[in-house]
Amino acid sequence: MIYQLIISIAVAIVFFIFRKLLNKVIKNISEKYEYTTERAFLIKKLNTTVCATLYMLILILIWGVSIKGLSVYFASFFAIAGIALFAAWSVLSNVTSAVILFFEYPIKAGTKLKIQDGDNTIEGEVINLSLFNIEIKTRSGVVYYPNNLAIQKAIIKKVR
């Protein structure tokens, strides 16, 4: 039991350091591309949630919690979660796309861009980027373009 406690504390320290390092990477990327603090905060929150979930799963393995007893609960949970995620696939894909946009596309509020989408091409200035969409001010008004569609289209960043 003392070994489990020591290993649990060691794993907690490793996860704490890992989370801090990832948050530092997120902060550096955010500062490099001059992203808003709200945008970086959302990605950091997602990072913390994923790290906490992994930590809990590892603790379950360390302490030898009976998988037999938990398997029924996990199966039920994942069945319900699977149905819920399938029903809300666009929400999940938009959140995943927001993470991809954060790390891969150097766009931020104030960036002038053009999203190539055939007859539905959008050209304007980014007002805000959220977990679900990009808010773009165009000549005809404000357009909320879903993140999952944005990563599938060519985005042309206009030079000022």
C-alpha cells in the first residue's frame, strides 16, 4: 500500500509537470501569434481536462480497482457517451477543429482573410475565434463560419 501511495504521488507530480509544460507551450504559441487570452484559456482548460482524466485512469490501475465491477459501469457510460457524441458529432468536430486552428493556423482577431468555398466564398476580417466558429465581419454583415468547415477549406490570409 505504501508503494501505491508513493507511485500515486510520483504520477501526480509527473502529470502536474506535464500539464504545466503543455500550458507553457500553449501560452508561447498564443503569444507568438498574438491570440486573445480567451482563446488560449479555452485550449488550456481542455488540456487540464484531458490530463485529469488520464491521471484518474492511471490511479485506477495503480490502486488495482476491480475492473470486473467497473466494466459494467464503464460499458454503460461509454455506450451512452457514444450515442451522445454521435448525436452531437458536429459539436465535437467543431471543438476538435478549434484546437487544430489554434495550433496550425496563425489567424486571430483582426486578421483579414478569404475562405475559398466555391460559390459561398467568404471574405472579411476575423472578429473572434471560439470553440465552435469563426466570427467574420464581411461587407454584408457578420458571418459565423463553423470551425470544422474552416479546416476543410483553403484559407487565404490577406496581407495588410
